[in-house]
Amino acid sequence: MAIGALLGSLVAAAKLSHRAGLRFLGESYTTVFRGEPELLVIYLFYYGGTQILTGVARSTGSIGSTDILNMPSFLGGVLAVGIISGAYQAEVFRGSFLAIHRGELEAARAYGMSAWLRFRLVIMPQVLRLAVPGLGNVWQLTIKDSALISVTGVAELMLTANKAARSTHHSLLFYTVAGILYLVMTSISTPIFDKAERYTSRSFLRPK
């Protein structure tokens, strides 16, 4: 989610830019990584990363012509899921910015606020307020996508449940336990995002 937030904010800024080149790059990023299956992206980063690292290492003479330098499983999985998350977060941030009333930005300019001051006092608080519900949905998707990185050999929840089910032949038990644990994670995160939504909206809530 942290990688996705960083990439998402940059891509959202690119898509909102007045420069056609930046808008094209931002649109290309979100189109590709939202349109391709998550599993395919993970395979590309893990196996494609292994091929790139091996090629670079061979060209520099760091390894022999028959040796292979593998992409670290955890790193490949985290980067892939983070980049997928970034594509969705970019749309959340972009939509949140577009939802800000234009009159507020015009008023901030009329008061003589600098671009940084407008961003800090007007844009960022409202983007966060409007983005939190969408980010909660992205968080749920990211948790589920993390199960896919088991294909790279990372001993995360899904791979561990799979190994236990195969070795004990109690597939129903271990897959059910894994499903319950995923539900626990999403259930714990839901009130956290609800609290974050109330906090970022505190200035807009009417007193009862």
C-alpha cells in the first residue's frame, strides 16, 4: 500500500497535468496495470526480473554464462502488488482532486496563497477526506492480491495453507482457516478506515 500510495500520487499528478506527455504516461500506467490480470503482472515482475538481473550480471561478468541470478521472491511480489495497487490508488486520488469545488481553489489563489500553501491547506486535506473510502477498497483488494504472490515461493498465508493441506490431506480445514484469517484481516482494517474517514471529515461533520 505504501508503494502504491507513492506511485498513485505521482501518477494522479501526471494524469492531471497540463502536459500531454505526462497525461499519456499516467493514462498508460493505469490502463496497463488495471487491465492486465494481477497474476500475469506478478509473473512478469518475478520471472522477467530474473531474466533482466541475469542478463545484467552476465554482461558485467558477475556470474557465469550458465548461472542464473533470481529476483528475490519477496521483493518481486511486493513490487508487483504495489504497482497494481498504485494504478487503483491513482484513480482514487485523481477522482478526489476533481471532486474539490473549483471555487475553493480560486478563493485560495485570490487570498494570495502560494502553490505549496494551497496544496497543504486546501488540496491535501480534502483529497484525503474524499480518498479514504476508496483507499479502504484498494486495501481490501491488495490483501486479496497478496495471496497471488505465493506463486513466487514467498511463504505467505496462501502458500503456507497449501503446503499444510497437501502434507496432511486436510484441505478443507487449512483452506477454511486461511479464509477465516483473511476475513479477520479485512474485518480489523474496516473500522480503522472508518475511523480515518471520520477523522479526515471532522471539519465537515455537522454537530448533532
